[in-house]
Amino acid sequence: KYPDSRGPVNQIEYIVEKLSKAPYSRRAQAVTWDPGFDPNTDDPPCLQRIWLRCTEEDGVLKLNMNAHWRSRDAYRAAFMNMFALTELQKRIAEMLSERIGRKVLVGQYVDISDSYHIYGSSIEDFHNRFLKALEQRDFYSSDIRKSRTVSSDHPMVKRGFSEADLELEAEEKSCINR
């Protein structure tokens, strides 16, 4: 929810309402930047906006999302940022499906970062943990200790997604209770 002189604005509800009336709308977006506050803060939001629009292919609606970031920590934040936003995209597709009484699938996700960087305080860890691991591993091996990639149906990955889902649910409940 975004504070406004008329009260809080639920931007996700706005997106669902806008797309339920016109799935092709170019106005379904949510913003984080507050021009009255953020220019003078030491920690302005990294995520600037999300923009959503439905496309139809062979009679099937797909919800596409673009995310625009001002700044992004490539090593410590980007992966979970993308995971969280694609989960949000999935939830908005479900809400839209329920609202219009028609299946809406998740479409493409486009992620744009104006500054995609690794902080100096993370460089040594990045070299020691990430780059050295790349040198020591095959691109794919059935032994995940020797592999750079892991299949998305691997139990470890499934467990990670389940744990992330629980964290997102808890965070969502805490936001609702505020």
C-alpha cells in the first residue's frame, strides 16, 4: 500500500482491477519511489516500479511483468528479488483469474537494472565462494557437489522453494496485520 493524501493506495488491487477490465491495459503498474521523501533519504527503494500487461496466445491469457530497478546487489539480493517478484506475478495472475473467471497463466518476466553491482564488502566472499566454485565444478554433474547447476526437481531445490513460500506467507500475513 502506498500512502496518499486520501489514504493508503493498494497498488496490487489497482493492477488486478485495471487488468480485469482491460487485460491489454498499459497502465497497470505499481511504483515505490516517493518524490516527496526518497531523494533526501540515504536508503531509497531499489525497486522503482513493476508494470504488468496480459497478452493472449491461442485463446490463453498470459500475465507478463516488467520490473525496473534503480540499483541492485547482484551477489546478495538479485536472485531472491527475482524469486519474490515472480511469486508476486504468479499471485497476481491467480487473483486476476479469480476476478475474471478465466485462467490466466504466468507469462514472461523482464528484469531491468540500471546499476547491477557487487559491493566491495562482498568481493572477497564472491571470489572465494562463487568464482572458485565455478573453477572446481563441471557445468552439470549428477553429483551436486561437483555441479554448477542443479535440476529444479532436485529435493534440495524443492525444499528451498517450500521454505521460501513459508517465509513469503509469513511476510504477507505480517503486512496484512499492520
